[in-house]
Amino acid sequence: MSTEVPGGGQVPDPDEVTAPWWDATRRRVLLVQRCAACGHAQHPPRALCTACGSPRDLGWSEATGDGVVDACTVVERAMPGFRPPYVVARVRLAEGVLLLSNVVAERPHDVGVGDTLRLDWRPLPDGRALPVFVLSQR
Amino acid sequence: MTTSVAIAGAAESDLGVTGKSVLGLQAQAIGRALEDAGLTLADVDGLATTGVSRFSATQVADYLGLRPAWTDSTFAGGSAFEMYVARAVQAIEAGQCSTVVISYGSNQRSARSRSLAGVVESHTPEAQFETPYGPLYPISYYAMAAQRYLHRYGGTREQLAEVAVAAREWALLNPAAFRHGTGPLSVADVVGAPMVSTPLTTADCCLVTDGGGAVVLTSLDRARDLRRPPVRVLGYGECTTNTSMTAVDDLTVTGAVESGRAAFARAGLTPADVDVAEVYDSFTITVVLTLEALGFCGRGEALDWIAGGRIRPGGDFPLDTSGGGLSYCHPGQYGVLLLVEAVRQLRGECDARQVAGAEIALAHGTGGILSTHATVLLGVDR
Ligand SMILES: [Zn+2]
């Protein structure tokens, strides 16, 4: 099973490790996995902590939704299900982890390294949502 | 430290648009490499290959009618073949086998099997957390690395284009190169080519061609009695870093730092000792990042360092002398052809593109999205 992204590709069903992260997107909450033993934050969610190896101490914290562009590219070639041009970016969350996402912008070519971002959501037909980002107003 | 193993034979398959099958190309390359070495199939007791099927080495062994005592099908994209050299040296030195063939073949251009989206398996984290955002795979990752690099160091797309321009200059000297007859490439051609994923245009990206190659390894002692001058394996090293687009914290520093350090240490050499370098050029940015990581120049210096013809024919740092993946041949996993060209340079067989007096060569493979990095140092038998 997988869910179609409107005008996009497909999002597979969650697994036992990623289910809480995807469930939170139904409430439009972005979670970051955090280890209670060592404090490490990581994304995507995993079954153990990549810093200390603990398989028992992982929990979740809510992200503020603030981020910064670490790097980005404007995709100019059409892939099935996507309409170029659009921005694919590595977004550094305030919590320190990197997420791959889209920056939704009227002028995609103006998005650059260091731009500050605010969380937004792209609904999926099954009630989940994809976290995406927009340029924050200054 | 170094090693007691040598490359005794090397060959390409047919290249370009061949209309041939994967196994046909691979068998052709293996046959030619064994002939080059003065060996036969009956001598082969080790086999390493990838990209054929789920059972790649098993498949090729069956096709050749072999029952090898050692195989390796490590799947690591374009760097797999440099990794196989390390594994083959270890297997030969440990006595598990005596003669290893490393081979590859692809008909991706004839078969039109290359996709902009790449292949993402649905059970991987990338399928849940990255593919939904539509990155081109692998191009968008290299594009982000390029953007981050140019931003940090203040470089330009025009400076980056020199990698492609120089590769074309070499290809014009190599009759086997896909772009051999197409004339020179200018900086304006590169930056003005159709944009794929900013800042990379089609001319910043490697070719999509058929092709393949093979090399034959055996002990240095045995290689000295064979048809060709032995090419010694002096050192090797590797580093595996990521599958996801967010695992590596700094996009501008690759695992070639670790793979290169290990290879130079094993060989007892430094970057200054290298006479000719075959560095995987999947994209122009790949070369820039790899040259810095291997220590040929400092961080942020590569664009200035390659300017002024240094990496072109006649320059003082001969790089990707076949014309590279950008202008010679790129059959999906190009790493085996880096080894073939390095061997030919050290044997002095490269005619118009021969680097005079080359005694030490470096071959560096990069696979996936700057995912796997493997360095091999080769040298003439002195
Ligand atoms: Zn931990």
C-alpha cells in the first residue's frame, strides 16, 4: 500500500518505527526522534539511537517548525507526477537535524542557502501530511 | 606495507551504443582482458562483478562456466570496482584464490533503462522521507552539494565547467571516447546547456552509454612471467557514508578523505607522488569535492587549482585522461574503466593522450549519492 501525493509521487505506508511520526502529521505536528539516554536527536526515525546505540530510550519531541536552508536545488526536469520548477532542499531544523523537503516559493530560483523557513503542510489523501516549508516573513 | 598483487590484464568491452546484452558485453571484456594478460578462463578462480542481477557474480560465473573459489558482488555503485581490488588483493594474499577477474558491463543506453527518478526501494527510509519531495536521483543531491560548495567558497558555475571542458579535451585524444569526434566543449557550452537541477546542466552530468571493462589480478610474482608488464597494486582504502540525502552533515566533505588517507598510508605515498589521476566524474562537482578530499589541494581551493589548464592534456596534473564519464563512456557504474585507463597509462599504451613517464596512478571511485568512496593506488614494477 502507498498513498499518492497530489501532483507528486507516492508515499509508502509507515512501518512500526515510523508510525508515530506519520500519525503526528495528521495533527500537523512535526516530530523529531530524541534519545533519553544521551540527548541525541535524529531523522528519519530509527529503531536505535545512532549516537549511543540504545534501542530502548528513543522518544519524540515536537519541532518548533523553524528551519534554515542548508542546501537546495531547483529541479527543472519533469519526473512523472511532479511539475517543475520546484525547490528540493536540505532543511536544518532548529532542533539540529536535517530534513529533505520542498521549499514552496513563488520564485524558486530566489531560494538560497541560509534562508529562514517556516513549516507548512501538504495534505495527503489518507489524512497524513507531508511537512514542507515556506520562506519566513521578516 | 603495500601489496604483493598486480594487475596483469585490462580491457574495455565495446562502448557507446552497442545493441549488445549485459552479459555479452561483460563476457567480451573478460575475454579481452584475459587475452591481454596471456591467461585463459581455466586460470580464473576468483570473480567480482555487480549490476548484472541479484546474484551478479554467481550469474557471471555460470555464464563463463566457472566454479570460482572466491566471489564478491558488493553493491556500492560506481566505486564497487575499486573496492573489489582491495578484496581481491586480500583474497590472493590469503591464498583463497590466485587469479581474480573484476568485470562490469551495461547496455543502459541501448536498453533505455536509465530513469531520472533512480531506483528507490519502497521499504527504505528514503522512500518514506525523501522520494515524496521529488529529488532527481542522483542528480539533485550532487546539485545541492554544488550549490552549497559554490555558496561557501564563492565559486562560479563557469569555474566548475572547467572539469567538463578538460574532460572533452582528453576525449578528443581518445578514439574510443563517445565524444571523440564531436569537437571541443567551451565553458559557455556547459553553463548554457539545458538546466537539469540547479546549478547543474546536462553538460555537468556524465554520459549515458553502454560499455564495460575487466581487469585481471594475480600475484606480482606470477604477473612478472605473463605477457604484459605488471601494474602493482600499491594501496587501497574505502569509506561508506550514506544512502539518504540528509545523513552527511557537511555536503562539501566526502568519504574520499578517509579512503584516500588509508590508500596513501598503505602505499607509503603522498598526493604529490601521483603522476596521473582517474577520478570518478559522475558530475563536475564530484571531481572538485574528490580532489580536495584526497588532498591534492586544500578545502575550497579546487576551482582555482584546476584553472589555467592544469588538468587538461599537457597540464601538470593529468586527470581523467580517457575523457572520463563526462566525455568518454559512462555505463552506469564507471569504476572499472577508471582502473583500465590507469593500467594503460602505466603501461604506456595511450598514444596521443599518454602521460609521459607515468609511474604512479590513482583511481578513485564514487558511488550512489556521494555514498561510497574507494581509492586505489597503482604503480609500475620497478
Ligand atoms: Zn542515544
